[in-house]
Amino acid sequence: MPLSKQVAPPRLMRINKPSVHAAPPETFTTAELRKLRSLKTPQGIQRALDKMPYHLANSAWSPRRVLAENSAHCYEGALFAAAALRANGYPPLLFDLEAEHDTDHVIAIYKQNEHWGALAKSNFSGCRGRDPVYRTLRELAMSYFHGYFNLRKERTLRRFSVPFNLKYFDSRNWMTTEKPVWFVAEHLFTIRHFALLKKGLEKNLSRIDDRLFRGECVDRAIK
């Protein structure tokens, strides 16, 4: 994605109050929808993500497939979390964190009491969910900065996106298709991103130390 010269956060989209009718019941089976709604809250959804084994396959499973397999990686976890949020009355929003010399991280986001929170699956301890205490999307993105690094121990997070509502892809059955859902990931490359750091600050970044590295790699899945 091209770098944006802007550092200020994007205008926040208007988020309606949660509605139990946000997820069309015909998108999932009754049993699937019951399971998603049993998670009840963003915190319940995050707990479900944390319990799922992390896998390393180059796949793009839909939330239905994640439910069936009870496993996910970062991208699939974000899709699952967005679908579960929708089933419990929240908009299905994704948020893209873009890195340099590292992989990007996709998370699901939600708003409670005018503050942003996040739900995420990650192979690293500190890149999972966030409680809804962040006033802006930039604050939320910055909360991932400290523990976002590559295996050379470089801090790599650089940009964050505007929120993306997955309702845009309802016609392609992103929640229930048996086909790979790469089209969502491809679309995230096209949406607007904002620089997290002012120009030049990256030159002064320190590498993480061994203690932080070990802590972030606890229970990390490896090939």
C-alpha cells in the first residue's frame, strides 16, 4: 500500500447501538448462530479465540469453517470475531495494521461507551485483543506498537487503516462460504491507511530485548 502523509486519525464512522438483529439469521444455521450468540460479549468472543489452537496453514477460512475446525490464524480469527460481533449486535468491522519487514495484522474492532476495543488471534502474546478503553483508532493502533516486532527483533508497525465494514461483502457470503475468503484480504490493500509515526522517527527505534521476545513467544506455534 502507498504510504500516507497523514498522521492524524481518520474521522470515526458513526456506530449504531448494538441490535440483536444485526446478523441476518439465514446466514448461519440455527445451531451455528446459537453458538456465536452464546459468546454474548466481546470478552466472550476473545476468550473463544484464545482457546482455539493457532494454525500455520496458508488458508483463508470463513467464520463457518473456523467454527467447524475450531482453529484459526490471525486473518481467520479476525473474520470469525467480526461475524461473532455481528451475531451479538455489533457491526462487523475489520482494522488493518500494516508493518514493514514483517507481516500485517488484521483485527476486528468494536465500540463501547464511545471507546474502541479489539478482538484478535495472534501467534504472539501481545497482539491479541484490547479492552474498549481507546478514544481514537490511532490510540488503539499505537497500543500494538510496543510488542509488534519481527524475528530480527525490530519494531515494525507503521500504519493503520480506516475501519472496514464486512457488510460490503455480504453478497459474496464471507461468513459462510466454503471457498477461501482471500477477497477480503485483497480489499484491505485498497482502503485508506494512515502513518502511525511521524517521518524520521523510525530511525531512532530500539530493538526489543530478549526478555520481551521470550514473553511474546510463549506457546507460539512453530512449524
